[in-house]
Amino acid sequence: MPPQSTRNLIVEEADALFYESGFEATSFAEIAKAVGISRGNFYHHFKTKDEILDAVIARRRDLTRSMLDGWQTEGEDPRGRILLFVHMLIVNRAQIMDFGCPVGTLCSELAKLNHTARGRATEIFGLYRDWLAESGRNAGAASFSLVAGGGGDGDRLQGRGIHPQRGGRDRTMASVPAGPSQSRYGASMFVTFLRFAENRTGAPDFMSAHNDWIARGFADGVFFCVGSLQAAAGGAILAHGESRDAYDARIAADPFVVQRVVTAETYEIDPKRTTPVLDFLKSAA
């Protein structure tokens, strides 16, 4: 394989640094140092940090498309392709504990900055949403949807991916979704149903805050699946990795719950038998 161009190395290192330190906190000097080039050489390729950001977003988008295309080829049937997605969630659950969700944190940061690139960043979530929706329909699932973010911030599915290892260090970024963390509190799994309540019509007023709350659940490594109940009855959450008291407090803080848009009903499960990709849910032997 031919060596990467300097420009591609800059984009790869910037991708990693934006993940680990944040877009706004990462400087030209830090990226140049990571690549091992002078600032003069750096400016030959990129004049502004926004130009680097655009290149990073394009890289993540292209890697995501390539990965999804690979799953289409590798999966024997729609169910098998969905299991490949789930497996990737689980395999990549470790680094999110250190740095959070790279796609989610970047989108959140760009939204707070009111950055013009925030829409392009959230398009990556749309790729996952469309792929999962199509796979779910082909598998015969009645409902397989992701949560759409409010306020123009796009979908809130948390994500990350893996890049080739260089210099003894994994470069982990935003192409592949990250899964739940191993629980410090045992192996209980939670299933929460959020059913529409008396203030259902107020949902649009609190949708943005509700989706920010969902994003935090993914970034904390607690939520690993969020979807819609059939017949527009509300939503459901699958979670793991938190004590029952802490989880109940998290659910109670949902703006939809606070504002009586929904009522929450949680069931605690002690998983005994799973497919191999969900072995992390079972109690340790």
C-alpha cells in the first residue's frame, strides 16, 4: 500500500484530535506536531481550521458509506446485516468511556458554536438511519427507527469507528457506532417504555431538550438502543451499565418525563442467554 499523502495524514490526525480534545480546543500547532510537519507545510494544505473540519466530516462520511456497503455484502440476510451492526457496537465500546461519542460530541459542539458545518456532520447519522430502517423493513421488523434530533441538529445516534494503528496508538474516530460499556454495578439490563401522556401535544416544545438528554445517555455508555413504539405510542430505551437508582434518576430527568409528555415504565432484566454479540449483557460466571 502506498504511503498516505501529507494532506490525508493531516486529516486523520485532526480527526483523532477533534475526538479527543474537541474541535474548538484543537490548534493548528497540535495537529502539525501530531503529523510531524512544520506549520508552514501545514498551511500549504489547509488555510483555516474550518477547511480541516470539512475534510474530517467528508472522511467520516466516506468511511461510513464504505462500512455500510461492506455490511450489505458480508451479511447473508437482513438479520445477519443487523447483527453485524450490533457486533460493531459491542466491539467498539471501550474508548467511548474515555472520550465519549466522537460523532455525537462533535455535533453537539458544532451546535453550541452555531457552526455552519453542523448540518453536514449530522448527515452521517442519516446514513445509519436509512441503512437500519431499510434493513429492519427487509427483516420484517415492524418498527426499527432511530431518534431524530430537534432544532436542526440531526439524529442523535452515537457513533465511532476504527482507523489503522500507527505509532503504537489506535486512531479511533467516528465511522462506526460505539456500544454500551461494561457495567460497574452488575449485569442488569433495563428496558424503559416512554408512553405518551396527557401533555403529548407539548412534545415539539421539548423535543430538542429530550434529544440532548438521549445523546447524553449514549455518550455516557448507558443507552445502547433507542426506538419508537408501534402506532406512534411513544418510545423505548434499552440500557446497561448503571445502578438501578442512578438509572431511575436519569429517566426522571428526561424533559419529556418532567413535562408529562410521557410516562416512564422501567423493567430490570437479568440476562441469562444471549446471542454471542450480546454476551456483555450476561452476568459474569
